[in-house]
Amino acid sequence: MDRRIREHAETLVDWSARIESGEDVVLSVAEGAHDLAVAVAEALGERGANVVTTYASEEISRAYLHAHEDDFETPEHELALYEHADSVLFLGGGRNTFATADVDGEIRQAAARAKQPIKEARMGTDWVSTVHPTRSLAQQAGMSYEAYQDFVYDAILRDWESLAEEMAQLKEILDDGSEVRLVSERTDLRMSIEGRIAVNSAASVAYDSHNLPSGEVFTAPAETEGEVVFDVPMTISGARVRDVWLRFEGGEVADFSAEAGEETLADLLDTDEGARRLGELGIGMNRGIDRVTDNILFDEKMGDTVHLALGRAYDACLPEGEVGNDSAVHVDLITDVSENSRLEIDGETVQRDGRFRWEDGFESGDR
């Protein structure tokens, strides 16, 4: 076994999930993640955790959704599993990244709504999502398998403590801020962050961070006004989506378009009322991710990018007692901010052309 697989497993179990003896863990294993699952299971056994393993297959999901003709009901037995779990570890890496591309949008929405209580129960645990490099993901990224493996491990096997210290600077600025403005050639968007809490997403539940790799600082915006273009292509619900334009009025999407995948975008926005509002503003800071691979787990963390999520807001970004945007979906859309762009917080430029004000090459003057 590649030594990096074992390092990946140890990082996941120790740094990210902080698994301790006696904890009840659900291990969700995708079709191509067998080798990583073996290494993770070994690490969990060494730490005395109690493990239940589930099999996650997009092809199985497609078969079920195509065959299902009745109204969807929440599967209570699955709900019970997550209600009793301490941690859930998701090991991604399927055979076909477009396996569910031909599932009807209305069926997809109905299934998502029925699964909402399960999603809430999973998110109430110390969950962490990661991915094992597979040939299908390498193909989707337009890379050789060997090069893709190197890319994945460069993003995952980081000095997370050092990166956490750097990202803490941006967290402090966002925590103290009231309004964010994102400006580029085709974007001018304002969002309120008054009273919201930014998460230093350093790939560990200790930081309220649930992805490995991570490397972003995110918060929950409100009162969104203006327009934004997402120029980083991506796959959503098994369909290719590119050059998305959204216009916000009164905090909601009032108009939209996409060069590719507009029907998929429309289905997403029609999922429920919350799907037309933003649940997240995320700023990528992981410079170990140096290219777009059409995998949101990596792409949204890439330096020189900002992403906004339609749908559900994370509780970690909200003051105690405050309810954020609620939705059955949380879908990230990414914009490249490496050129002709700036990120302002309360009128002060914090990032210009992908460079933060504490980094070499930052230019503070407006233009």
C-alpha cells in the first residue's frame, strides 16, 4: 500500500476527526475508496473506536431513484444510525462522476427533501468528508492517474497547524466586519456579515471544519444585493455547469443564467425557498491546490478563489439562538479572483487579485 494512503488515514482519524477510544463511528465508503477504507479501519481499530461501514455508490443511487415511483419517505432506520453516531467519515471516490446525470430534477428534489432529517442528523456529528484518488476523478480533472495522486496528497498532507495560524488572520477580520463586497469585471456583490462568526476551516472538527483537504475561511452572509458571475466550471448533480450569473435582490436570487447547465441550476433553485438564498461565503486559502479539477472538495479551497453556496447555512457561523438560512441543499459555486478583482470588508481591501494584505505582492491602492 502506498505510504501516503496510511498518512491520509492517520491525518483523517487523528487531526481531522479527533477519534477517541469508545466512540461510535460510521464509515461511508465510495466504490473506489477501498484502499483508503482499509487504512482508516485499521487506524480506527488501533484507537479503540466502534465502527459500522456503509457502501456509498452513485450507480446504486441512480438505480434506486430511476425505479422509485411513489413519494419518498424518510428512512427511519438510516436516521437512527446517524442519531446514535459520534462521528461520520465519508470516503469519496466513485467510478463515474456523472452516474446520476440523467436522474429527473423533480425526483432529485423530492429525495433530497425526504433525506433532510438524515442530513441534519449527520451534520450533528463530528463528520469529516475526504476523497481517495481514483482514475475516474483523475479523468474528470484531465490528469494522468499518477499526477492526480500527487495533486491529491499535496492538498491533503499539509502542515495544518501553520495554515490554521495564517487563516486565523482572515477569520479575525471577518468576525469584526459588517459588510463584504466582492468586485470583479462582471461582479459587484454586497453581503452583510454583521454578527456572524467566521470558521477557520483547518481540516479539523476542533476548528468546526469538516473537509479534508480544507484550507478556507467561511461565514454565513445575509442581505445579499447585486450580481455575481461564477466562472469556474463544475459538476452539479451529475451535470456540467459553467459561467453561472446570479442577480440578488432582497437577499434572494431574482434572475439567473448559465452558459451550460442552466436547467440544472433552475432545478436547484426550485428545491425550496432557502435554495434561492446564500448559506455561505467561503474564501480559498489552500495553495497546495493549484488547479481546477471539477471536484468541489478541492476546487473551493484553492487559493485565488471565492465561493458562494446556495442553500443551507452552517450553524457554526451563527450566534447562539439565531437561525440561519434553511434548505435541503448546499451547493457551492466558485469564482476566480486571481485577476482584476478585490475583496473589501467594511470598505477596506483585504484581498486584491488573489493576494491577501499580509502576503508579498499585495497592492492596496484602488483602481
